[in-house]
Amino acid sequence: MNRCSWVNLDNKNYVDYHDYVWGVECHNDRVLFEYLVLEMFQAGLSWETILNKKEYFEDAFDNFDYNKIINYDSKKIDELIANKNIIRNRLKILSTINNAKVFMNIQKEWGSFNNYIWHFTKNKQIHYKRFHTHSNLLDKVSNDLKKRGMKFAGSIIIYSYLEAIGVLNNHEDICFKGGNNV
Ligand SMILES: [Zn+2]
């Protein structure tokens, strides 16, 4: 079975991510928030590092329950900074709390974050062969999120995020999930 060339076949976390998450449409707000946070933590690091720590992140951040995260106090923040299993970056940890608040404001306005994030492509997944017709998508999403106060929402992070949640499908032609299979 052929997979996209970037997949590290020796790492089961990476293979599973490629096979079951990347480019697969996600419509669940909790999961949409989880990947938003994970992509933010990835900034400056490898995605593989994040995937290998994903379960620790879920433990540390209450399974990415934004209702709980918005109430994190300084004691909890110190606890996270002392947690050797996750990425101990104060700015990213504080931004996670901030972004949970922005995320929930979007939910209030749109009914769900799902409604919001998918409206940019009129609820359709964009295959990489059609991406040129949506060339302003990344800036549009990034600018809108930043305007709402979201941190770490630059267009490079948003690009990876939209792939993770399946708004973009960038599987290569040689991949069993790409080419003529979509
Ligand atoms: Zn692939």
C-alpha cells in the first residue's frame, strides 16, 4: 500500500495520523479545538514530536475540554509548565487558554465552531488540484481568526490545521488516500 511520501512508516502514531486523520473531514467541535491547539504547539517543532506527545497533551489539558480550559488558574498554569511530558512553553500555554475563549465566542456567534470553519469553503473539502481556485483561503481564515483575538493563527499554521481537519485534502496521487481515490 502506498502512502504520501512524508509519512514516517516507522512511527505508528504518524501512520495512523496519515491514514485516519489527515485530510479526513472533521465536524466535531472538541476535535476541531484539539487540532487547533496541537498545531499551535507545533510552531517551531516537528509534527512528529507533537503526535508522540498527543496522549500526554490530552491528559494535561482535560481532553481539550475548552469549557474547563477557559477557567485555568495560575496554579494549573504552573502545573502545565512543570509537566515534562508536554511542550512547556508559557506563551503557548497561555495562548491555549486565550484561544479557548475565542473558540467559545465563535461557537456562540455561529452555533458551532464547525459551522464557522467550514463556511469558508461552503462546507466543501478542497482537493489540492482545486486549491488554486481558493488561493486566498489561508489568509482569509488566518486574518479572521486573528481579528477575533486568536493567537498563533498565522497562515502557515492554518494551512496545517485545515489539512488536519480535512478542509484541505492534500494526499499525493501515489497515496492510497489520494489521486483517483477521492
Ligand atoms: Zn496520503
